[in-house]
Amino acid sequence: MATAKKVSSKAGGVRFAEEPAAHSHVHFDEKLHDSVVMVIPESNGNFMVKVGFLKTQHRYEIVFTLPEMPEFGKDVCPAPIPNPHLRITNLTASSGGLRVTCEYMAHQEGVICEELQILSESKEDVCVKVKVHARVMDRHHGTPMLLEGVRCIGAELEYDSEQSDWQGFD
């Protein structure tokens, strides 16, 4: 009997044993590539952050690290551009770069792209744009497995009288 071997171009994944054995096992890499928030540099110096699947009407804390950017100087701040769904709650310089903590309210179903801007406080006209990409599913379609760096911090559920089983007291 021939043994199939799964070949994947992605880093990480599932590997099957090459030799048939009495006890066949599937081995997972310790940290799958698709299990963490991904920060992808763009050619224009900005970044795209992929946060995976989220659920509508839920609020999330998203934490990621941007690489070190010496052109910013020591002090950075969020741009004062109001976004009703996404806001930076904390910026901290770390050994790996700039640790960004933000809060996102998943307000509509589908593929979303929300934008943040981070400014240098000491150097005028120095800023970086961060596009946060997520796939938001309807609240009736289960619970997504959140990536490392994403945490649900609350739900803003709408009242649905048809689903209520409250009968009152007699």
C-alpha cells in the first residue's frame, strides 16, 4: 500500500509519516503560521495586519508588534482621526519594535479593512498607516477560533424578542 505525503508551500502545517507504521500519527508544528496575527509590510512603508475571523456585534482587543522604525524617533502617538469602530488604546516601545494595542467593534459582516495612523510626536510629517483586515461572520454562524493576539472583550447583542423565552411572573 502506498503512503501519501502532504506537500504544502506554507510554512508550518500538517506532516504525515513517510513510512507506513502500525501506529500512524499526524504531527503539528508547535506554532502554526495561521494561528497568530500577521503583520505584513507593504511596499510603501505602511503595514497590513491580518486578524482572522471575528464575529459581528463583538468587541475585540487586538495586539500586534510593528518592526522598529527609527525615523519616528522615541515618541509616537495615534493620529487624531476618529474611527467609530477601531481605536488605538496603547502604544509601547518594545525590544522587537512598537507594540500596538487596539480595540475593534465588529459592526458588519464580510471582509473588512479599517485603517489606523501612527504619528511621530517629534518629527513632523512622519506617519505610518496600518490597515487592519478581518473576516467578520454573522453572529448566528458559530464562534470563530481567535488568533493569538486577538481577544474578545465583550458582546453588544441586539435584543431579539422572537428568541426571548421570558414569560413573566403570574
